[in-house]
Amino acid sequence: MAASILVIDDDRTVLRLVEKTFDGSEITVFTSATAEDGLSALQRCSPEVLLLDIMLPEMTGLEMARKVRDIDARLPIIFVTASDDSDDAIEAMKLGAYDYLLKPLDKQKVQSLIHRALENRRMMQSPVVLPDQGKEAEDGDVLVGRSPGILDVYKQIGRVAAQDVTVLIRGESGTGKELIARAIYQHSHRSNGCFLAVNCAALSDTLLESELFGHEKGAFTGADRRHIGKFEQCNGGTIFLDEIGDMSPSTQAKVLRVLQEQKFERVGGTETIQTDVRIISATNADLEQKIDRGEYRLDLYHRLNGFEIKLPPLHERGDDVRLLVEHFLTRFNKVLGKNITAISNEAMEMMVNYIWPGNIRELQSVIRRAILMATGPVIVPELLPREVVAGEQSQSSQHHGGGDDGFEAFLREREQARSLNLYAEALEWMERILITRVLNRTEGNQSKASEILGITRGSLRHKIRALGLSIEHVVSVDD
């Protein structure tokens, strides 16, 4: 996706390094050597991210940041500083800066941080349009669907967005929980403030605590500088905690305190920090079952669940599948530069009748892949994955392990479809069969499964999401 960044620094080596880092990419780099020129460029270019020297000759980075906030309150600011002990850098983070980089700059760190900041900007800035607003989102996302269950979700967003209460979004993997969180944020009184998302399942316990609460220098191995956490950084804004069922007991206790008192301490620190954040959380886990097993705090559950929104799985949304197919067809035609005009009736019926264990995320992936593979103007069954073509029977067989015959059938089907991506498709088929079989063997225990597979639990969760698997569909039960 095309984007632009602005770099304001009187050090020409910094300007050249950032320009070289993104040379040949879709990211346009604008540069300024003075604060005055930088402010003019900011208004003229409307960048998605700002890299700002903390010690400009004309003014301090903090003074500059306040002026920037008056122009664009949601612009992610990344400070550039020569010292990791700089009080100015810490104060900048407290004022809502996205992060800071140390001189001399490292190209990989610059690239990684810029991409994360661009994604954060997208979540804040890219509009999430409700259907009853009577308009399409040209550069954002639109909530698609007219089934009773999803219409009720739209009403709930309207009821709770303006109320400064916690919201718990529940639903299977791939149902669009992040999109709902963004819609609540964008229609709230905090929409001009910061919005930060944290995936609780993607980080180890120590890293998650550091990400949320920050840490002091020397708090743990690798903590070579003070780090400002999301709760401190997002003061006055909204934090989206995804996969909140995966938090450790100690992290649960700290989050509970934030909800009760809006106070916390950094990891390894003693200073009590006051904050003001709204928490929107999401999970596909059975929290009540976790509470019964003593794995989740009942008091935290009640604090997070100030208002609950349940997203229906795609197979319960009826003709919404047709609407979503048409929506993704329009979107990917534009993004991929294709001109697919229609979907055959047979292909559409197959998609409507399929159970979609990966929900909207899986449907989106299927449409995108079909458009990429299409050589004509119509999507036909041959362009769909075999599990969609075969329907529920194929899905059931796939979830119980597959085999050599299944792989031969898969290869024949892909060869008949004249696939130009057979290697990647075969690897995905193998991963799906392998992970499904091991999860069945461990009765859905992801810790045991990751040990057998020889990968981390975080990697396993990522693969489960990427393959559109969900534990309730993977683990076999007594017939």
C-alpha cells in the first residue's frame, strides 16, 4: 500500500539513510532540515508517519510535537535521539509519541518500526463505515452484512461507542473482531486520541507485561533501556487487547488494577503511574470454562465485560456470504488490477453452503486467491479450494487427517485448475493436515501440540489463524 513519511532532522546522514531504506518501495519519503520547513511540509504532504529529531536547533522535539498535535492529533511520531537516557525522549513517549529510535540509525529497525507505525495509523485513520451510514468506504473498510445477527452487532456498536465503558468482543477466529473494535473507537469520544492494538497471544508473558506496562532498564535480561508501555503511551486513548484469554495470572492482576484504579508500575519499577485509557478486548476462547478451571480471574472478566458484543460465525449469517463475496470481488479487482466481472452460480452456491471454519478471513483469502488464478472474467468452481468444492464432507475428511489418496486428489485438482502456485499450495495443504492431526491427538491442547511439532506456541497460534482452523472444528468428539 502506498504511503508517505516525513523526516525532520538537521543531520543529513539521517535523512539520506531513511531515503535509502525505502528507495524502490511504495513508501514516499519527504525530508526537512528545519522545524519551520517541517511544519510546512507536514501540512503540504499529509504524511502517515513522522520521524522527528528530538534536538532541533530552533526548538526542542517536545515543542515541535505539541505543534504537530495541533495539526494532526493522531499522527504517529517516532523521535530520533542520540541518547537512550534522554528525559526528553521519555517525556515524548508520555505525550503519546509512537516510539523512538537511537542514533546511529539501523536500517532494519527503521524499516520495522515505520511499518508498524503505518499499520497503527491505518487502524486509527482508515474509516470503518456502518451500512446504515449510507456510504461506502473508498479508502477504508465497510461492515458488510444484513443478517439478523450482524444487524444486531451494528446496533450494539451504536449503543456503546459513545459510552466510556469496557467492551468485550467475542467470536470465532476470523469473524472480524478487530474491525468491530476500530468501529467502536472511531465512533467514540476518544476518536481523536490514540488507538493501539496488542495481541496477547503473540507475546511471551514477560514481553506482554513489558508491552503493556513498560519496563525499567535492567528489569530483565535484554532490558537495556527504559521502555514506555502501551498504557502509558496511550493516555487519553483506546487500547485494543486481542486474545485476552491468553494472559498469564500476573498480567491479569496488573490489567485488573488498571481497570480498577487506572494505575500501574513499570516492570522492575516502583513509580506509580496514572493513566486514562479505555479498554476494548476480544477473544475466541471460552472464558467461562477458563474461569471454572482456575485459569482466568472472574473479577477481571467482569471488569472487561462492561458491554459484550458477540459476533456470529459466518455459517450462521446466511446470504451475507453472497454480499461478502461481491464486496471482496470489488475490493480485490481494484487492489490487484484485475477485471473479474462475475462468479458462476455453481461457485457461489458452493461458497454459500460451505461451513467456513476460518470465517470471513478464510472467505477473503479464497476470493483473493481465485482472482489471482483466474484467466477469464468469471470465477468458476475450478478456482476454489477443494474443501470448498467438496463441501462439508471434504472438510470433515480433512479435519480427520487426510492421507496419500487425499494428496493425490489435491494434486489432480490443482493441476486441472492449471495452478501457477502449486508449491505454496502443497505446503499449505500439508501444514493443514499435519497441524489438524496433532491437535486432534492432543485434544486441542496447543502447548502439547507445539511441543510435538517442534515450534513455539505463538507460531502454532499464528498457523492456526493463517490456515483458518479453529479448535472446535479441529478436535473430534464422540459421535
